Amino acid sequence: MSTVITSIDPRSPAELAGVRVGETLRAINGHTVVDVLDYRFYGYDSKTILTLESEGQERTVTIRKEEGRDLGLNFETYLMDEMHTCANHCVFCFVDQMPPNMRPSLYIKDDDERMSFLLGNYTTLTNLSEREAQRIIDLHISPINVSVHATDDALHCKMLGNKQASRSLDYMRAFGKAGIVMNGQIVVCPGWNDGEALRQTLSDLMDMNFAACCLVPVGITKYRKGLAKLEPVTKESAGAIIDIAEEFGAKALAQRGTRMFFCADELFLKAERPLPEDDYYEGYRHLENGVGLLRLLEQEFMAALKYAELEKDPSPFTIATGVAAAPFLTELLEKVKEKFPCVQGEVMAVKNDFFGRTIDVAGLVTGQDIAAQLKGNMTGRRVLIPVHMLRHGETVFLDDYTVERLSRELDAEVQVCSGDGGELLDLMLETE
């Protein structure tokens, strides 16, 4: 890839300064620009001097703008470089357990620290070069989201399927000493990185100065063929994981004023334990890891229900969700029916035949499973689904079913809920 400018935003600082499409951006304020991190960091200042090249000739352009405002330059790719793909063979990798013949984008394994900073993706740091690691320290770029999984050198390498993976632990220690904010994620695999191994990992993350770490259970599909033997998280193992997280969370809370270690909602559901109270989630900062989604939904839902009124009977509906969340949503629906007995609705737990019955989260439910299990077996002609069943920003399920196709096959209106509790209530109370 390159730093050749492919377009310039209208009325942007770069356009107003006379920067031209086709020029190559060589440096900003004397610093060489290699990729988007250099561009974003060095272009942040209110005064930026661009070094541009075209047909072998260099020139400089001085731009004055509001601090933090983007220069308005666009390049061939978002990263101004090729995406760093994963060099690991993680024992728990979900991509390796995908069925064949799905859309190509579902098989891409990114492992790019730049996408961690810019988009919140998680990176293992295993393919980070010394230059890139030093740049993170020099520019003090934070936060970075790190896939940790284990901090014992041998176990870390084994879980990531990479003999060189221990260098990522060195990077974590260096980043912690340099004050780089790190958020961690641990995919807990029973018999691998739970128990005493998990205790060591959480203790080490405190020593490495991690800001937070989320624990999520391993997902195992029916397509797991020829891969390392893994066992699903059970009620007992989920409870044990929660207990360890609580043990170290209490230490962190006493020492740092933050719980630091957070368990995904799925672990509490598997353990058949009540979800923690609101203050556990410390502002719901880790929703992208499934931490606190259900409690926040309930908070919003109940606040909206308190003031809800009905002028006429709502139209009947069915809520389609995964097996894990079905009891929780059923409880919310029952609270609505207590206040408004005229409400006709039901929650359908959609069994995951596409990936296998061991997968029970709503986010991995497919259109074809909803169609097969709800057709002729639903209340009313409205189906409510959560937005995280769909590809981001689109109306397509993982199996390429569209919302429109599902609507046709069910002869019902499929309504997508954004995940906001107030919106969910509004959909339940919607009239014809």
C-alpha cells in the first residue's frame, strides 16, 4: 500500500491549504508517515506542516486548524497499509470452527494493533514488530485491547499455537511500565487456562498494570474437526470462573478502586447465578465483550415501563433469541404482562442447529434456524430480534439470510431492536 492521497474531503483543512490528489504524503511536522497511526497522531496538532511529493518533486504545505480536527486526506486503504493478519493457531479460534461456504469476510483473522486503537478490536501482539512496539511507547498511544488468555509462557504459546507468542508477554510488560492503558480479554477454556492458571494470569495482569480484563467462555461449534480437544463451559466451571474473578476483583477494588476483572453475562447465565447489580459494571465500559448487556437492558426497560401507558391493545408478537437469554427476556415480558394483561407475546428460545446446540448466545442465531423453528409456531405476525444477530450496519444474518427473506418465509414483520431497553418495550407495546 502507500501514502498516496486518493481523495480530499470538501472544505477540509487539506483542501483549503491546496493539497492535491495524487501527491504522496511523506511526513507531518518532520515525522515520516508510514500508516494511519502516524497520520492520526502527527496530524492532531493545530499547526501541521505536510511534506508532499509528486513526480519526484517535494514541497511543504503549512496548515492551521483546530487541534484534533482531521486533515481531510484519504488514501487507498483505511490503514494506509495492508492489514496485519493473525499468525497464530489459537486452540479456541472461532473462525477455525466455521462451516464452509460462508461469505469470505467471516474467515478473515485480523490481528492488527492499529485496528485495536482505532476500532476497539483485540490483538494478541504476536506479530507486532519492535519498531511498532516502540512507536506505541514513544507516541503513548492508548488504549490497546489485548487478547491475553494466559500469562504463563508455555501455556500462552500453547493456547495461541505460536512458539514465538511469549514475546507478546514482553510487550505487555513494557507497555505497562510505560503507562500504556491496556484492556484485556481472556477466553476461558476448561482444563486449559482456568483454575490455578487463571489465578496466575489475573495476578500477573495486576502486576502488568492492565486497566481491566474481561472473561468470556469458549465457544465450541459442531464444526470443530481435527482441532485441539476442548470442553464447553458447564454450570460448575462457570461458577468456578466467576469465583476466581470475584476473588481478584475484590483485591483490585481494594488496591485500585476498580474491580478490574469482569465476567461476561454468558458466564452468569451458564452458572445459573443472578446477574450482578448495576455498580458491578462500573459504567458499563465493556459491553463489546458481553459484560453488562442484559443488566443495562433491564435497567432501561424497567425505567421505561414505570411511565408506560397504553391507549389500545398492542398487536401480538414473538421475541426470537438464543437459548441462554430466553429466561431473562421471559422475566421482562412477564413484568409487562403484570402491568398490561392485554399484552400477547412470547419468547422463543431458538436452538442453534446451524453451529450446533452447544452455541446458545443470541448473536450467533441464524435466519434459517429462526425460520425453521418459528414457522407455524409463533404468536402474532410480528417477530422481534436483537440487532446483534445481524452484520454490523446491515440486515443480514451470519448465514446470509436477510431480514426481508425471513419476513417472507414467516409471513410476519421482523422488527430489529437496537438493544436499548426502552426501544424493546416500545416494540412490545406497539399497536397495529
